[in-house]
Amino acid sequence: MSAGEVSPILFVEHQTPYTSVTHRVRKVVYAGTTQYQRVELLDTYDFGLCLVLDGKLQSSAFDEWIYHEALVHPAMLTHPHPRRVAIIGGGEGATAREALKHSCVEEAVMVDLDREVVELARRRLRFMHRGALDHPKLKLVFMDGRKFLEEAEHGFDVIIVDVTDPLAGGPSYLLYTKEFYDLASSKLTEEGVLATQATSTTYSLECFASIAKTVASSFPIARAYKAWVPSYSSEWGFVIGSKRHDPAKLSAKTIAERLRRRGVKALKFYTARLHRQLFTHPKYLEKALKERGRLIKDDQPIYMPA
């Protein structure tokens, strides 16, 4: 391709059966299929290098830090002193990167089903994991996240669920069910906190509301929140389940002090003042979280619309 010439390669991500987002791709850096999923590394014009799994954009060089900071830090700061952290999924290593910024963490266990994706990220996505995959406090385990928790003997202070969307036929849909959240709760310590990604608040509102309702059925405190992620072309949902502490009631002063004491630096999105805004919803979303959604069970799973 000559200088100034625009690549003809397009990546089309389907959000619903009726809406798709098109990205023009400079170069296909990698394309392959693992035992579990289709994997692509695409160098896009607007969002830089992107990790794509089963046709869904997971992380982009342009804004992965928004998603990962939003997923990790509200939960980590809700717990007054998290020492042991379990990360279910998180193949590119960026979730581990953020969790390990908290100096109080003594051990983080990252459990991913797909070793090939993690090894690809280790080689090609260093700018995302920034060495976290080789951090001395991180233990890598390659197995099903649910099976790992079933077999885990020691309690965790924080469990972060960073798995792919619940797609029909995909590897992750049973990590969004009542049975899974009950299991996770049983493996948390007395002040334990769980955080999960919870899909788009725009394209899969029913799914987002259902995940929030299901987490609330397993934890005494459950709070849905969201952040705009440009590469997802959507506001993205998250849910925290907590045994004792309410993330929506944390003061900016408390958060700032915990960030300082734990030595958490180099954040690009999350701040102490932003925290409560993440949990503040417009009226339509508050109404949807109250009135829409259903309990997700193993025999009644929920799927993204596309």
C-alpha cells in the first residue's frame, strides 16, 4: 500500500442484529483460532492496535485504560485492605496491571481459560500488560474460572470478573449466572468485593439490568455503574457486589487517602472525585435497572443480542 493510500480492510462489529460499527483496518497483525475462540489483532486507524475475540472488540490501544481502570479500582478501593485478588479472565493482562498498582496486594491469581490468548498478549500487547503478566505477585492459572473457584481453598478479598461477553456458544455465559455469583460470594472473605463487566448500557440494556439483578441476588450490597468507552461505541456497564461496604457511599476523601497510602499512580481515567459519578445514573437508566432484567440462572442464561 503506497504512502497516503487508505487500506480497504474493514472490521465490522455487530452490536445488535440491526446495528453494526465499522472500523477501517491498517493491517491485520494476527488472525487465528484457539481451542476456545477466534482471535485477531487489528491495527485500526482510529483506535490503534485492538484485540478482537469472536468478532467483539475487547481492548484498544486508544482507550483500554478507561475500561480497565473502571473495572478494577472502584472494587479495590471499596475493600479497606485487599491482600488476595482473583482475576477471572483478563487475558491481555491489563486488569492484573491495574490490580497490582495497589501495594497492599500480596497475591493476585489470574485465571484464564485460553493460554494461547495470554501468550499472544505477552508477546504482542506489552503496552497493555506493561509487564504485569510476569509480576512476582501474579500467579497465572489456565483453566475454567468457575472450576477454579469451586476448587479454591483460600478466601479472596476481591474477585474481578473480566471475561468475554455472554455470547451464545461462547466460553463465558455461565460466568454471569446466579449459581456463579453465589459461588464467588462463598469464596470471598467477610469484607469481600466482586466486580464484573456487565456489557453495553446501550446495545444490551436488558443484559446489563439482568446482570445487576443477578449480582444483587447473591450479595447484600450491589451497585451498577458505567463509563463511556469510545472504542466500544457505547457506555459500558459494570456491577459490584459487596458483602459489607457500599462503593456508592465512599467519600472522595477516603478514596484519595487509600490511593495515596497504596501508592496507586499513573491513572489516566479514574479519580477520587469521579468515583461517585460513575454510580450516578440518568433517570431512564435508573428506571431500567429497577424495572427491566431478570434473574440469570445456569438453565436460563442470558446472551448479548449479537
